Amino acid sequence: MNTSMEIKDKISQFRMIHADRRVPLGVGCGWVGREEGKTGEIDLLLATYERGFRYYDTSRQYGESEVVVGEFVKQVPRESVFIATKSPYRPLADNRSYDFETFKRNFYESFDRLRTDHIDLFQIHDTDNYWVCEDQVMPFLEDRIREGLIGYIGMGTRSLNAHENAIRCGRVKSALSYLNYNLQNKGAAHLIEVCKQLGAAFINASVFNYGMLRLENPLDYDKQDVPPFARRHREITHKIQALCAEMGVSIFDIATQISLLNPYIDMTLIGIRRMENLQATLESLDAHIRPEQWARIFALQDTYPLMYVQDNLY
């Protein structure tokens, strides 16, 4: 396995093939392996492959997702797909030290679950402080690169500060950010610029903001336990819904395509749970949105004062 290739160049080779063009879109496998019916889920992943997807992101945290992805990988040429997975690195009960032994065990078990002898990108998952990774996790993963077990080290967390620290230190080569670059929030814009400058990959996820776009009345949260930053997202969602309805465009088409307009986002992950989700994604990619419609969306976003501010994680 060639690990000398820059990660941006490597990922670009696994863009989705759609309508005679290459689209930086991959499958987020967070919904895979959560329910009964593994055979159907394998068939679903095979259908995504047949329709041009080549990048698959999973995690030890997603139930049996790695197992399902592993069964899928057995049925396609291994070199034709890019497989990314993750493992959390969390504090022990004393909250002073971190559970490196569990992280290491998860690492090796991922190979068994994925039924592969190498993982293209191994990411540190949901760790909001990069510095706790430097003493044990980073040397361990760097040794695994030298052994040829993994191609690159990445990070996947909500904290944009943790991502920036990791990328600026130069040992982590990719940032998987979720809920931080979508219609309601562009807080990751600064991190994307950092990745661009330093040659790291930026991977975007949760472009539908965990289903918020589907809310019939986003402002109806008086009786719900909604944190302040989610209320901000609901407010802008309400305005964007109204604008899309006025322009006669689908908010889901807009949400699917907006990340693809940024040339410095190396891959956008779409969660595909059922066959109808796959079909809807393909239709959204083919939807034509006129420049003047994009201009109105961008203008609305720019009038929202907190669009480029990182969310309070707590």
C-alpha cells in the first residue's frame, strides 16, 4: 500500500462516479448495522457501489456497522474502495487518564470486523482534546502506518478546536467534522481553510443536521429540551425552508449540493439508511439549482450573525 501519496490526492481517487463526473461524495455508514437484517444492509451497500460510490466511513461506535461493511467489502475489489473507520479515546473513571488499552483493542478488532488487512484511514473518534492523544495514541498509530496496516491518521469529533490543534501539529492528516458545515451552520469554514493551507483533508458530514430539515415547524420547541445552539439552527432552518418554498426548490437538494460547491471539502458523507435514501440522493445530485437561487441562499446565510460561529458543545 502506498502511504507516501498526499491524503487529498488519495481521497480524490475515490470520488463517486455519477453521470460522467466525479463527485466528492461518500457513504456515511452510521445507520448501517443498527437494525436487524444484515443481508439487506449488505445489499444496500452493494447498491451504493453499483451506483458509483467508492468511499465508506464507519466506526466501532456504530453498532455492527463495521461487520456489515466488512461483509460488503468481501464482495467488491478491495482496492476499488476507500475504507475509513474510527475508535473513541475516552477518559477512565478517574477522569485523569485515558483508556488507551480499549482504544488499542478496538483498533485490532476493527480489522477482524472489517475483514481487511489494511484500513485506509483510521480516525480518533469523539475526543474533544487532541493533546491527550499525543503520548500514546499517536505513536501507536504512527507505528501501524509504518507496518502498512493503515494509510493515514484522522480525527473525527465535534470540537473544531481539537481538529485545528491536530491538523496544525502535522501528525493528523484529516478532519472529519459533523454538524459544522451545512445550511444552518458554517462554523467549520476556518478549519477548512486551515486544512487547505496545510494539505490536510477535510471530510464533511451531517449535511441534513440530524434531520432538522424535516421538521414541519422548527420554531415549535417550547415544550422540548432544546439546547441554545440547536435553537439557533432551528431559526435559520425556518427561514431557509420558507425561502426554498418561495423559489420552488427542494431544501434537500440544496442541502445535498451545498457542501459540494466548496472545492476544499475533500469528501462529503451522506448517511444512507434505506434504498429510498439512495434514490433520493441520486435525484438531489441531478437537480438543477440556478445561480440566482444559490445567491439568495447565500445572502440569507450571510444575514445570520452566528452562521460562522462554532457551536457550544455543551
